[in-house]
Amino acid sequence: MLQRLLFLFVLLAFQLASGQSEKVTSSDINDMIVKASDYLRKLECDQSLRLARKALDEAHKINDNKLMARSYNLIALNFEEFSDYNKAISFYNKGVKSANAASDNFLIYALNNNLGNVYYYRKISYKKGIEYYETALSYALKLNDNTQVMFINLNIASAYFLMDNYDGGLPYLRNAEPIVKKTDDLEANISLYSLYGLYYTHTNEFDKAETALKTALDYTEKDIPKLLEANAADVYDYLAKLYAKTKQFDKAYYYSDKFSELATKYYNEERTKAVKVAGLSVELEEYKRQVDKIESEKYIQNKNIKQSKIVVILFIIVFLILLLLLYTLYKNNRFRKKINLELTAANQELKFAKEKAEEASLLKTQFVSTISHELRTPLYGVVGITNMILDEHKELINSPYINSLKFSAKYLLSLVNDILQINKIEENKIILENLTFNITDEINTVLSSLQFIANKNKNKLKCEIDSAIPEFLIGDKLRLSQILMNLISNALKFTKKGKVTVTADLIRVENKMNYIQFQIKDNGIGIAKDDQAKIFEKFVQIERKEDDYQGTGLGLAIVQRLIELFGSKISLDSREGEGTTFTFTIGFIVDIVKSNKIISDFEVDLTSSQIFRVLVVEDNKINQMVTKKILEGNNFKCQVVDDGLIALKLLKKETFDVILMDLNMPVINGFDSAKKIRELGITTPIVALTAFAKEEVIEEVIASGMNDIIIKPFEPVKLFQVISNQINKNKNTD
């Protein structure tokens, strides 16, 4: 019954020809489809097919896919009505192609729904029927049209019931019910109550079944179109089955007889024959279109054959050109192979050269490290002994010899540090640290240390610091001081009886980053334009006319590379005889909470009157003397041993507050000594005291169980800070 129920709905008979605008031909075709639909409603299928065939032919002429799809759908419905299912499926599928070409979701929905009807109700393939129904339902939901959703749910429910899967179909019937009850559509109501009648008959709820079917029968009597009478035939059939199941055979016979009467009336042989004749006419038109298409293709082929000679000639020309290209490619390939062999050999040589260069770089690094260590060790003694002499003989403070000795030692230390520094920068071994500092204090410290150079050359040092700069900044103050030290000392060296000005201005703030622009300006001898590009190169010293200036030629090279580590660049503005200005900008973090934490972590109480015991493990006699003198002059009790084995024996007997451990010793080095001390369960803090660069040994120092490291030569206050920190940490741990 439901396939006929859907005829009115999916025929699209009353769908307005939207998108066909005002063209007369389109309007005429639409009128044909509407009239053909009316004939189908009256089951006058021969007339319906005649008009649908004509509409299809006209739609093809104007190439209107939407009208073609509607015509195919109407023809298929006629064939389905009189059980020619193969033809119905064929025309439905043609309609789907046209609907897809027209991108009409409603047509795609309707045609897929009708295909589902054919496959389900005619028991051709339930699986395919389900697939088509699901496709139709997805498009109905896209259209957001409750009427479409209602009919497709009724169809799916009916399909499940025909498969005797009542539990599967009931949810779809429930989904359709509220929509059906809101509409006056007679067939929808007939279908709803008929299906409930079937369901309740299945569940043996016979009273409910009879009520539902009688309600459906009432709806069939509200109008007298032929199709509704056909629906009434199905209701009679369901009532006959209900009464037969409840053994009310007189009623069963009555409704069975009415069903037979209507079925015979509308599906007689004469009507079926008329439909077949009209159907053959439709098929003949379809075949004619295919023949016309073939003729058209044949004409095009004949035209192409006439042009084949030209094509062949062109092909031969192209073929010859390709042969020429192929020969050229062959020659080029041979040449490329030869070049590749040469390149391979060159690459091997480059690889060998690269390995040699890496080996040389490694040897250079080892050499620089060794030389730095070997120079720092005696320098520690020189600086330390000089300080000891000054402590014991205050009258020598102004001695030119002692001052020259200190200056020479510091100069030599500066030279060693410069060489080591440039080596570390080139090998990317420098990592910027975050320390809290005051910019004014740092600049003033640098200026104080360089005042003697200013006095020597009778220069004035001037400092201008922007008051908007926050009091505390976070960044690598040591690298900043090194940059300023190099630039200011250079300015002072090459300026006589002049002025050197250092300025720091806050130029912008981005979140927590404060960007400060530094300028070091002098009115000295200046730099020639040709020489300005050279001054940042390593070991380069520009020739001067008046004096012989000492230096390694590394200062500005180090400055440039350190500023690049800060993510910035340095600029130079100089004129001979007028002076030079260096400018660079560095960003520093401003974070009060973080600054307070860093300051609190670094603060060390050096005023304690408590005397701590320190064990110094050092093989160099001069360094032993210097270290012991520094410690005992500041309330530390010191004991010195020559190597790690002696230290181990002593630690088994005595307790110390801290151990200062040299790393490079005979018998047993500092790393192994520290490991053996920890194996004994001794937790006394161990501080590595070494002339090696910190970055070279820090990982091994920590791995061996040592707590900290200090590089020789060092300032005594730095040593006391490290010792006090370690002692306090050890106490808190205990």
C-alpha cells in the first residue's frame, strides 16, 4: 500500500518549477508533468506515460536536468505501479543521475526513496532497499522538511513490517506519528493507522488493531480519488487478516471479498496492457535519443578522420623533435655522469678536509684549555702573593713596583681570559645567566675600575642613566659588564684630554622585557672609514699614528659576539679627529618577585664570628700558601694536604665544615677523590678549586659528588660566599 501512498508525494507533481524562470518551454514542460501526475493519481497510466514521455523529450532539448529528473521519476512510478520493476529501477536511476547533475536535494531524496520502495516492497533486495532509504532519509533531514521526514519514516517502518521485523520498524513509526497527527494528509493518516493495525495484530492486541484499522478505513472514505480507493483495498486486506486471526470468519470473508473487488477493478488486464504500450513508446523515444547520440558521435569521428593526415604529419614532426631531444638528453646524461664522478671525488676530498678541520678544532680547543689552565695556576700564585705582600707591608701600597706587578698579572690574566672567551663563543659554549642587578651600580663599578686609565690620559668620564629604568633588572650582568669594560676602556685609550660619555636609556617595554639602549661616546682620534669594517675581527689592531697601544685585538670581537648572544647588534659611528660612538640595545627582564628570590638565594652572611674548619686539597705549594693565607685571614681554620689519598685518611679521623678540592693532582685527581669521599658516606660540602674553565668541567664536577666550583684566580669575597652557602645548605639538610 505504501508505495502507492508515496505516489502523490514523491511524484513532485506539484513542486513548482523554481529555477526555470519565465521561459515558456520550461513552463510548458512543467504543465505536462503536473497533468501526467494527475493521470497517475487516477491510475490512468497510459495517459500519464504519454505526457511524461513528451515532457522528457522537451527537457532533453533544453538540457534541463531538473525537469529530466522529474520526468524520469514519473515514468518509473508508472512502471512500478504495474509491476514492471526492472524498467522502473532503470528510469529511477536515470532520474538520480539527472538530479545529481542539477544538485537538487529534494529530487535526490525522492528518487532514492522510490528506489527503496521498489527493492523493499517488490522483494528484489532488502539490502539495497535499506541503502536507498538511508540515503533518502539523510537528504530529507538536510531539507529540514518534516513532511519528507514523516513519509520516509513511514516507508522504513512499512519495510520492516513486511520483513516481519516489527521491533525494528516500530521506532520509525513512532518518529512519524507526531508529524502525521499535525497534518491533514489523508494517505499519511491511512498509512499510520494501517501500520499500527498491522503491529497490534502481530502483538495480539486485537482491540487496538481493529480500532486502528477502522480509523484508517474512515480516512479512505473522506475522499473518492481512485488512488485512495486503492489504499482502501490494502486496509480491507489487513482487516481480513485480523479477523481471520481472531477467528471472526464472517468479517474476514466480507473484507476479503471487498479487497478482491477493488484489486480486480484497478489492476485488470486491459489497464496493464495500455500501460505496457505506453511504456514501449517511452523506451522507443529513449532508444531514439541514444541512436541520435551515436549518429552525432559518428559524424564527429568522420570529421576527425579527415583531419588525421594533418595529425599524422604533426605526430611525425613531434616524433623527430622527441628523438632529437632524446639524443640531447643522452649526451647530457653522459656529461652529467662525468661531472657527478668529479663531484663525488671532490666531496670525498671535502669530507676528508672537514674531518681534518674538526680534528684541528678539537686540538685547538684542547690546547687553549691546557694553556689557560697552565697560565691561570701561576697567575693565582702571583696575584695571591702580591696581595699577601701588601697585607703584610702596608707601606708598599703606593710602591710603583708592586703596582706594576699587580697590573702585569691582571693584564696577563685578561689576555688569557680573552683568548678563552673568544674560543668559547665560537664553539657556542657560553650560556647567558639570569642574575638580579642594578644598572647604575654595574656601570659605576666599571667606571671606577677604569678611572686610572682616564686619569692617565687626562680624560673626563661622564655617566647619564635614564631614571625610568627600573631599580632591579634580571639578566647576565657579568657579560654586560664585560661589554662595557671593553668599549669604555677602548674609548679612554684612544682619547687624550677629552671626554667619554656613557648613556643608558629605556627605549621600549614589551611585557616584562625592558629594552635599554647603551651608548659609549668619545671625542678621541676616531677611526678611518676604511678601517671601520675591520675592527670587530679577531686579532686586528688598527695602526695608530701617535702611540703604540697594547692589546690582543680581541676586545671588540668579543664585544660583538657577546651582544649577538643577547640577540642584538652593535653599530658604529666614527669620524677621524672627531670621535667615535658605539650603540647597542639589550633587553632585560623586570620581575620583582623573581628578583627578590634571586637576591635572597644569593645573600650570604659574612659577619659570623664562628670559626669554620676548611680542608684544602692542593698539590701546588705556592697555591697552598696563598689559599691558606686568604682563609686564615678571615676567621677560617685551614688544614692543607698534598693529594686525595692523604685527604681520605684524614677525613676518616677528623671532621671539617667544607673541603676545597683541586682537580689536577698527582696520585689521585680531584674527581676520583670526591667519589671516594662520598663512598665513605661523608656529606661534607666539596668545592672544586680549579684553573680549568667552568663549562669544561662542571658536568664531571657534579657527577663526582662535588657541590660547587670556583675558578682560579678568584676574588676572596667570591670564595667566602661559596663556602658560606655550602656550609649553610649542609646545616639545613642535617
